[in-house]
Amino acid sequence: MEIAEKLLKFKFHILIGFTFSLFIFLICYLAPSFIDILKYFWPLFVSTALFLVAIVVFGRISPPATEAPGEKAGEGLLDYVAGPPEQVQSLLEDAEVEESVKAE
């Protein structure tokens, strides 16, 4: 009787474990096989592999980027977008002069 009492104590755990095991078994039984998945997705796998090979090949055969000494990557682009600092400074000075003239 002692075993039956312990089993009744854990009846919900046993039921949940059995249900989970049955669910996993049904998923494995109903799921398509690995070969079927490969047959369906082989064009995607091949195109991805060719794209990665092309990246590696172009990375090896392209000439190295020559940058000015001391210039960080992308700094020239940032300077172009922001504009030369000399022009900004001169525009600020001109605006200050105009404001002081209007104030007098």
C-alpha cells in the first residue's frame, strides 16, 4: 500500500509527464523527415553558400583601401556631411557681427 499512496501523491506529475511524452512522440511521428526538409530548402542553402563564397573571394582579390595616414575609416565622409569647420566658424562670426550691428 505504501507505493500506491506515493503514486497517488504524484499523480499530477505523472499525468503531466505522460502527456508531455505523448506530445513529443506525436510531433516526431508527424514531422517531416530531415531529407524532406533538405529537398525543399536546397535552393536556399545553395544560394546562401554561393553568396558567402563570393564575399570571401571578393574580399581576397580586392585591393586594400589606401587611406591617408592618421585618418580613421569614414572620417572623410563625416567631414563631407558636416561641412568644413572653417566655413561653419566663419558663418557663426558673420551672424554675431550682424546681430551686434542690429542691436546698435
